[in-house]
Amino acid sequence: MVREFELPDVGEGVAEGELLRWRVAPGDAVSEDQPVAEVETDKAVVDVPSPVDGVVEELRAAEGETVPVGDVIIVFRVEGEDEPDGTETPADDATADSGHQTDDEAPTQPAEETQSEPAVTQHVQVAASPSVRRLARELGVDISSIADSSPGRITESDVRAYANTDSHSSTQAQSNQRTAAAKQQKQQATSTQSVSPVQARKTADRETTVAVPKTRHVAAEEGVDLDNIPTDERKDGEPFVTLEAVREYAEAQQQAQKKDQEAVAERAAADEPARPESRTPYNGIRQTIGAAMTESKYTAPHVTHQDEVDVTALVDARSTLRQEAEEHDIRLTYMPFVMKACAAALQENPQVNISLDEANEEIVEKEYYNIGVATATDAGLLVPVVEDVDAKGLLEVASETNEKTQRARERSLSPEEMRGGTFTISNIGGIGGEYGTPIINQPESAILALGEIKKKPRVVEADGEETIEPRHVMTLSLSFDHRVLDGADAARFTNSIQKYLRNPNLLLLE
């Protein structure tokens, strides 16, 4: 039988998803739970598994298409299941079922009344990756017109080759000609529309005009000449202009001037040379990140506390432990040290490890320490969460952080792995900055941005003597929600972090 499969809710209440890639093609045999497609929701990229064992009969959505949850995306042919009642294919022998109409009894229909079937527009599905589709849009190429060099799939080289062909150039030239013609027609239409009511009317251009004092006063205020206002009225044999005529004439003049200005502006815009640019849909994860940042920025009053810490001892400790970590196939960066330092500082300053439950008007104090790590990906910042950092060893934290940040860049993290954080760290220093104003990852109450570690001169006191030495210095930028935290809370918390980063041996006691 044929089994239609609808796009399921692959997240928590998502309404639609973008079909990134089909993993199967018509005719492929599939087994239950085998991934058949990759779908990007506003939260993550997830695999859509097959619900049955069967053969792919039809794909009903194209790669790159946004599909609402509940729409049929794929049809399977399932062996061993009976067709449901009423769906059997009619037998060729229509008279087999006695009692039904026979050919002789069937009403005949005049040939001239027989209507042909309406034309059906066929939807052509083009297999191509999102990056290839984006390239086609940037080059102005209709991807459905391209012949595939690889069986059943358009590649980047196919798009570039087609963009350089004479046929595409001819099509592009025709398109440019049509655009130029449309622009010329628009300019002509604008020019016609710019003929003002004043220009369409004859100017009186008289030598004398009769009017009452108030009319003359209003005419002077509006800047119009009474002798130019057309009128059929007479008084004592002379042309007479009323107050209403003055106001109507003045309004017509103003409208004409406004249209002239608009026409000049449109002509200037049309003459401006086109600049190369491209457009990308603002949707999916990028749109979700933007909405979350906007809500956080304009809901929580952000204040950023900034400081710097001498991490010379941390640099030495990491250098010593890095080889030990490599023997366990673990890449040891500074991030696990900072995560452990933050977990310890949160334990010492529980007022920071909180969230504000606005709906119930409650402040929620958390006694667990889940640290999120802001990770840059092609789709924007994702925040994988490492749970219970306080209870894990340094290498365990490093291993889990490396694994989750890598999967975040590959966009294979599940939504569950990005929830439940109590505090977030963002490492802007990896790119090359010192200070920043990070936006809080709500519902958390604070976020820490790490700056680049640089060598700077510092006053060092030893054995009662002060000397100036080059030291390794890291900057810290802590943004916090001023509704629930004060500046003193932020300063105390940052001081605690500095204590552990300045003397990483203290982390051995955690």
C-alpha cells in the first residue's frame, strides 16, 4: 500500500521547517527509523526518520523548501499491507460487478461536449545543496534550467558553467532589456503624472482684479498673485476673485510643487547605477537568534562590568597540563579552566546563579551549575551546555566541551543539548578583541565575555620590592540583569573568578 508521511513536529511546537537535504531518492528501499531527510527548524538541524520499512515512492518537497508541519513530504510503498477499503484500483472489466451500469446502459455524451482535462503544471524538483542554491541566486541563474553533471544533482560547477554560457548571457541580456524598458516606461509615466494642476489650467494674467481685503490678505500669506487666479465672476465690470478661489489655487500650487519634487527624486534614483549586492532569507536559526537577542536586550536592563586579570600562572598551568591532556586525546584550551572558575565563583556567589520568573514574579535560585559556551557557527551563535561543571574534572569538562562545540559547528546538536544553562561564557578573544558588551542568554541573569590574552607591563610585588614585568593579562566583560543583580554583586562575582584564574591551583580543590 501507499503510505503518505507528513512532516512531524521535530522540535517543541515548531510550525515549519526548511528541508535542507533529502537522504533518499525515489526507488530507494528504506527501513524504519532510517534518516530520510535533514530539516532545519528555528532551533536546530534534525534528521527525519522513516516511520516504516518500504520503498520511496515519491518526494513531495524540494530541497530548500520551507514545509509546514503536517504537510506530506514523502510517500512510501509498503509491502505486505492491504489497500484500505475503497482505494482498490478499479478492474478493467467494469461489468464484472453485476447490477452496475453496462456499456449499453451508459449514457452517451456528445463529442462536442467532451472537455479535455485541464493542463496540470508539473512541479520540477531540483536536487541541490543550499549553498549551491544560494550561488545560483547570487549569479541570477534559474537553477531549474541547469543540466546536472552528477546524476540527479546540481553542483556548484554546474551553476558556474551555466552562468558563463551564451544562452544564459542571452537570457540575462533579455532580462536587462526588459528591466530597462520597464524603467523607461515608469519614467515616462512619472513625467506624465508630474504635469501639475496649475500647468493644466490657464493662468489668467490680468492687469487688475477685484477682491475683498481678507482675500487679498490670504493671497499674500499663500504667496499667490490675484491677477493669475482664473475667475468667471465680475463685480462692477471687473474680474472678481473669492477667498475660496484663492485657497483652491494655493493648494493646487502646493500639490504641483510636491509632485515635481517627487518626480525629480524618482528620476535621480533611477539614474543611480546599480551596486552589486545579494540577499539571503532571514529565517531559521538566524531569525531565532535575532528574536532572542532583541527580547533580552529590550527586556533586561543590561549593565556591563569590566575588569582584567593577570593570568600568567594560568598560562603556565595550561602549558604544563596540555601534554598530559594530549596523551588522553583531549585538546586543552583555556575555556575549561574558565568554566571551572565560573562554577566555583557561582557557588561562592549564589545570587548570580539565578533567573527571573516574570510570570510568577519569583527569583529562582539554582543549586546546579550548567555552563553554556557561545559557539560561532555558519548559522550564527549556538550555545551548547555542559551540565554539572562543578562535579566534573578539568579534562572531563574539556572533552565534553570540545565534543559539543564541534557538533554545534556541524549543526548536529539536539535542542536538549542547548537548554538548561545557568550561566554562559563567550570567548571574543579567540577572534581578537579585549572588551565587549555581551547580551544575556535569558532566562540566565549574567554572561561573561573573555578577551584576548595579551602581554602587558604590570607592577609585581615580591619580597617587599616592586618591579615592572611583562605579564599575561586577560580582560573580563560581565553583562548582568540589573533587575535582579546590583553592581556590587557583579564586582564580587568577577573578583571570585579572578581569584581562580590568577591562581589556578585553587581549582584542584574544587
